Amino acid sequence: MFTLKYSHSISNLFGFPDSKNSSYIDASANFELMSGLTLGVHAGHQKVTNNANASYTDYKIGLTKDFGGGLSVTGAYIDTNAKDGAYVYQGSTSLSDGRFVLSVTKAF
């Protein structure tokens, strides 16, 4: 139902120079609302050593519907307080903006 995870880098983190000893802490919980429907919540914090502008807190809230036979559908809202410009895709699209994500999963 609850998880708490801590990650620690022993080398530079994701190409950030001089970022050894960066860390990420993740707290998550899942609550079954009714048979086959689960509410999931998450909060995490990335600390990038020697680069405060790249540090951020992220969070997620979502619902997962299990249809049986390994098939499930999840809808989730994901957001972060990452600074504009710290995480961009191809120079213009901010990866730190909040988004709704829909996923379909099939386990075999």
C-alpha cells in the first residue's frame, strides 16, 4: 500500500557536471477504492548537487482500472515545480509542465 524509496548517485547525474551525490526520494501510496479500481498518489523530490535550478519536486495522482486478464487502464495527472528552462525538449518544449497521461497496460 505504501512505499518509500531513496536513490543516490555515485557519479554525475544525467549529464549534469559536478553533480555526484545527487539524490531522489519517492513516496507513493495505492488505495483500492472498489474492486478493480485503485487510486494512486506519489510525491518525489530530486536534489541535484551543485545545480539548484535543476532540483525539483514532482507529484502524481491517478486512477487505475483493472479489467482482469492482465489488462489495465490508468489515467493520471502528473506535475512538477521544476524551473522553466531547466528541463526542455529540443530547445523549446518544457518537460516540467503538468500533463494528463492515459496508459493501457497488458501483462503476459
